[in-house]
Amino acid sequence: MSGNSKEWEIINIVILGRGGQGAVTAAEIVAEAAYLSGNFVDVHAYPSFGAERRGAPIQSYAKLSKKEKLWDRSQIENPHIIIALDLTVLNPAILSSMKQDGILLIDSEKEPSIFRKQYNLQKNIKIYAADISKMALEKNLILDGAPIVNIGILGLLSKAISQIDLKNIEDIVNKRMDEAIAKKNISLMGDVFQSAKTS
């Protein structure tokens, strides 16, 4: 278990991406998988406020509660976990809003320690990275010429938070997607889980 995630009674997750990358879908799958795990009594998933245009920076949110019903559907200001589908939307302001024992998940071939130095992240923030784009291209998971990483990156989430089991995410992906696409995404998630680097 990473950080103090075992003690977090509510886990607030922000997924950063660009319009068309599937950030909203990823948040919905996280929430469904978390609920399916039996470890959470209530979950929410919703997009950020404002228009979602293809290519424009967007955020989506997942809130997971272990003990009590969730009533708050406001924007998450201080996330426990930030998932970055696209490095171009990462910035110091967003990262500085993360909890002091937070978790950052990124699609990158670089060592996680490079991001710690680049963004001056404290040592109690855990960083997980994998070259998800490369693996997605190898599996021909492509949309409009770009690799599809929104499901694959959930392999990093399962690695970081054991209460969100890979099997539960796979079950939701199978339920929501065409069989051939689901199979590729599940294979990608497994590869990401196995190849995750952490700092």
C-alpha cells in the first residue's frame, strides 16, 4: 500500500487529459470498479464543469468513500491521486494542490524521479510511471493516430491502491466495451501493472 491510502476514508481522484482522450470514461470505470470491490460504500464519477472540446484540457473526477455516503459533487481541489493521461496538461499549480501523501500516476517512458525533481515534489508523494503510449501503439490501440491510454493507465492505479483490484477493473471494461477492444485494453492494463516504475 502506498502513501497513507489505507487510512484515507475518502479517496479523491483527479484525471487530467484532453478532450477525446477518455478521461471521463476512465473516471466512471474507476468508480464502478471500486464499488464492485466491496471496499467502498459509495462512489461518484463526473466530468469537470465547462465545455469539453476535443483537444482542450479537461479534468474528470472520481470520489470513493469507504464508510459514508457522498453528497459533495463539487470540483476536487486537493486530490489524493492525480492521473495524467497527457503530460502537457501537468503543471506546478495542479501538482501543488495534491495531498502531502498523494499519488501521481503518469504515462511516460521517463523515470518517476525525474518528475519529482522537475516539479519539486516532496518525498512522501509516490509517483508511478509506465510507457503506456508505446505499449498501446504496439497493441494497435489507436484513435485518430494517437495511442489510447485511458484504460491502460488504470493498471498504475491498481498497482498504487490495492483496494482497487485489477480484476474488478477488467470486469467493468468487459461489461462496457466491445470484446476485441476490451481484450486489448485489459492486456495493456496488465502490462502496465507489471512494468510500473515507482519513486
